[in-house]
Amino acid sequence: MTSRQRAYLKGLASNINPVFQIGKSGLTPEVTQAVEECFHNKELIKLAVLKNCLDDPRMLAEAVAGRTHSQVVQVIGRKIVLYKPDKDKPKIVLPV
């Protein structure tokens, strides 16, 4: 992903609300499965890491991205933005 594409996705992500929260139990298989299912409807999702979660948000972002075969767009504070294009009908067209 180029920096221009990443900047475009960051702009789109600024207007969306987090769809999941990662709490004190950390990254469970259930959270990973829920994120994977969310990628069936959306290509760009935002996650929130709660204050009672002791894990590093950057490490959580890399773990979720690896398990769901998505890409980390950004991690700001305790917010994670992930992108996974739809294979059949991409809704978000990235700039070249």
C-alpha cells in the first residue's frame, strides 16, 4: 500500500465509528472471528482498544491484521483502522 492510498483510507476512516472494542481479555478468537465477519460487509473498519486492556495497540493491530489477512491503515492512540478489499466487488477504489 502506498502512502497516497494510506492517506486516502485515513481520510475515509476519520468519519466512521469503532465497530468493536477490545477489552481486558485482549484479542480472543471470538473478537478475531467477529472482525473477519465484519469484513464481509465493510472494507474499512475501526477498532477501539479499551483502557483496561494491557496489550499494546500496535501489537494488537498487527495480530488482528495477520489473522484476518487485512492491512493496518493506522493506529492512533487506542484506535485501530484496518482495510481488507472485497475480492468480488471492491467498494473503495484506491488512488494509483
